[in-house]
Amino acid sequence: MNLIGAWRRRLRERELLYGPKVLLPGGPEQWIEDTLDWLIGQFGTEPLRRPPVLPTAFVPKEYDGSERAAWELCVRVCAWMEVPDDRIRFSFRMEEVRAAARSAAVHRFTAEQPRELVALSGLQATMTPAEVAALVAEGFDAEIAVLTERELDAELRRTTAIAQETDPNRRADLYARAEAVWSAPAGSGSRACWIDLRTGGREGTAVMLSATTLAEPAAVVAAVAHELGHEVLWGYHLIDRQRPDAEAVSDLFAVFHGFGVFLANQAVERVPGKRSMLQSLGYLGERGASDALAAYCFRRHGLWAESLLPVLPTELDRAVRIRTFARLATLVKNAEISSIQEGAPLR
């Protein structure tokens, strides 16, 4: 048995589970500092001057897991982040809507594309046209229309690339990647998504959440806080949504507005129905979210005369608390060294 190889694989697996999911230029720590500077330049320091959002205080005690209660929680997140909610359609049937969009895309792809591309496609419809129409009648026509176009475009690009590839090895690799998409349920691996309905000629935007989040109000808050980052950063064209770290910027936007406890606590959780398996949620990962929370607390301390970690320890999961404390200690130490070198005492 190759113990060194097994150990290295284990390290890679842990990094994939707990570390950032995208490349952060300059490394996670520097990226967090640079991006916080940019956020402050865009939105000022007012978000940092508000108290951090704590789960025990923010989630109503009467939350019952209903769609109505979750919708009210979404609106509450909007109010805290000062994002107008009157043009956002919140819903909790993401899996159904995505399945309907994929099914509609398959039906159209089969009808519209050349036979050679249809023969290559492995995308499967899981809903009949009548079932798709039923969801449209329930008011999800705008979301389904936009997502259908995305699925169509993606499948056309996949099958065209396979058809045009002449190298057998590269063709096999493209096919394997496509099969990974085809075999996964539509929308799997995600708790929420943001949709710009204006791309389909409609008005406003939509935030769809998985029905599985309803039982976990903290998951609703974490997911919505991230998606509202898209609403502001993407919706107002403050960043290019194609940039590699665009999703991570939305995570940090939520931390910047005080929702770091939610994002860090929710970054790694058990797979529903499989208690021995863990899944990673968010783009900063547990380590990145914990480091971001520490940077947020440190910067708040520079603006507001209070403890570096006001009442947070009781709200943080143990692993998050350890990581956040360690990073915060490093930030304090570095600031003290800098102040000594500059001849000025640390506040």
C-alpha cells in the first residue's frame, strides 16, 4: 500500500472539501484583504458599522419551515442588506423548475438540431411537455424560459465540440465530461440560484432555493445572502460575472454585510440522508469563510470600539471558531508589528 500516496490524496480531498472552490488571485488571505478594500471603495464602511448578524437573533423563533416563513426570512435578509425586494421573485421549487427547463431543452434540441448532434446528446428529459406546461401555468414561465435557453446553449456547445474533435483521446475526454453533466440531476449540487429574467425579455430577477433548505433557516439565510450578492454585483454590472472569482466575491459580499457566521457555519454540512458523508457549500469554503469572518471582525474593530469578537463564539461551530480565532490572532499580531515599525501604538 502506498501510504504517502494515500496521505496526499487525503490532503487533496480535505482541501477540496474545506478550501476555496475557485482560484483566488494572490492566495486566499491576500484576496480577502484586497476584495474587502474594493467592497469598501464601492459601498463605504456603513455595512461594517452594523452589528454582525447572529442566527439566534435573526431567525424568528416561530419559524416553521413553511414557504411563507422562508419567504419572510428572504425579505428580511434583503432589508438588512438594503437590497430592494420588490423586483425579486423568491421561490422554493428550484429542483422542479430546473428539471422542467432541462426537459424543455431536450424536447427542443431533439426537434431543432441535426441528427448527428442529437445522436451524440445524452441529456435526458425527466418531465413531459404537459408537466412542463403545468409548472409554466403556476407562474414559473419566466424562470423556465431563461433556464431552457441556458441548457440548450450548453448542450449545443458540448455536442458540437465532441462532433468536431478528431483526436480520439480528446474526444473521449470531452464525452466523459459531458456524461458527468448528463448523469447528474438538473440543479444538483446547489442550494440556490439567481436568474436575471431580463435576459428573457421579462422584468426583474429571480432567486430560487431548493426545497431542502426550508427545514434549515440558517441555510436559507446563507443562500439568499450569497444570491443577493449576484443581485447587486452582477445585476448592476459592478463585476464581470465571467471572472473566475465572481462567485467568491458574492460570498465575501455577504460576509461584508454581516452574514459571515451563517456562511462559515454552513460551508460544510452532512449530506441529507447520508450522515457519514460531508458536502461543501459556498465558494470560499469553510477555511475561506472563516478567514473572511476574521478579517471582517478585525476591520470592524478599527471602526467601532468593541471587542474583536463580540458575542460571536457562542454562535460559531467549533471548527469555524478555531479557524476564525487563529486567523484573527495573526491579523492582530501583524498589525502590532506594523505599528511598532511605524512608531505608532495599535488602537
